[in-house]
Amino acid sequence: MRVLGILALGAAVAAAQEPEAERLARALEELIDDLGAPRAPRRAAAAEALTLLGPDARAAVPALMKAYDDRHAEVRVAVVT
């Protein structure tokens, strides 16, 4: 348990030192990848998070357009809300 705490602290310190633009780019990449996840709730959560980012998520527009055709309604709704 103590080792996990130390690892988490190390990750937090590393994240604090990473420039904001790099953190945003990495987060966008992960969210775009999540739009292709096997489980619909994860795809919906990614779509919702991307739409909340607004103009900062421009790079995700093609992936969001593809997600709009998802067979699960929850994903489609997340794309447009």
C-alpha cells in the first residue's frame, strides 16, 4: 500500500511539472482512443468529456463525428450534448 502511495505521489509530481499544453494533448489523445473502447459507457464518457473541453478538443472532431454513428444511443447523445 505504501508503495502505491509513493508511486501516486511521483505521478502527481511529474504531472505538475508537465506543461499544460502537453497535459491537454495527452488527455485528448487518451479520450480520442476511448471513443473506440469496446464498452459503450466508456465511449459515452469520453464523448462527454471531449464536448466539455469545447474548442480545445478540435483535434477530436473527426472521432466525435464517427462516434455520432455509434450503435448505442448513450454514445450518440453524449456527442451532441
